[in-house]
Amino acid sequence: MKIHVKKGDMVQVISGKDAAAKKKGKILNVDAAKGRVIVEGVNMIKKHTKPTQARPQGGIVEKEAYIASSNVMLYCSKCKAPVRVSKKIQTDGTKIRVCAKCGEEFDK
């Protein structure tokens, strides 16, 4: 499955429980096989953990969970909005992702 975002991209949530707050965050992990991504500070869950050597107390840990990649859009810092992505071919033949509205390059 092909995903339109990569690890390290700044995205905004457009669907789901975090969409009303217009949450933005950096992509921490991508699962291309399932079409899901983990976004920093979005879809927080509480995980109950047993005591381990690293965490002798155990307890409840808050962490990010996967969301569908279709629920996020790339965020353009120049437009200050979530935007669609288009491809641009450079002079050396490589393709880069650019903002469809203003033309700002995402792959630098």
C-alpha cells in the first residue's frame, strides 16, 4: 500500500476525534502494510504496563496510537493549512513533493 506521507512530515488531522481541535504533529512512524501512521500528540491512549526493570513501578502510560493515513493531510507552513501534494520533476530527473497551492517543496 502506498502512503502519501513520510516519517518526519508535519501533518494535520482532518478526520476523527482530534480533527475538531485541528491538531498538528510530526509523523513518528509509518506502517505502510496497514496504511496507518503515528502522529506526535494525536490519538493518545492509556496503556496499563506491568513492572519491568526499566519501569519498576509499572502503572498507566500515555502514548500515541496508530491512525489511518487517510485521516491526515500534509501541513504547509507557508500556506498555514493542510494541502494536497503534487509531484515536481527536477532537472536531474528526481521527483519531489510540492504543495499544490503555493509550490513549496516538502522534500529538501
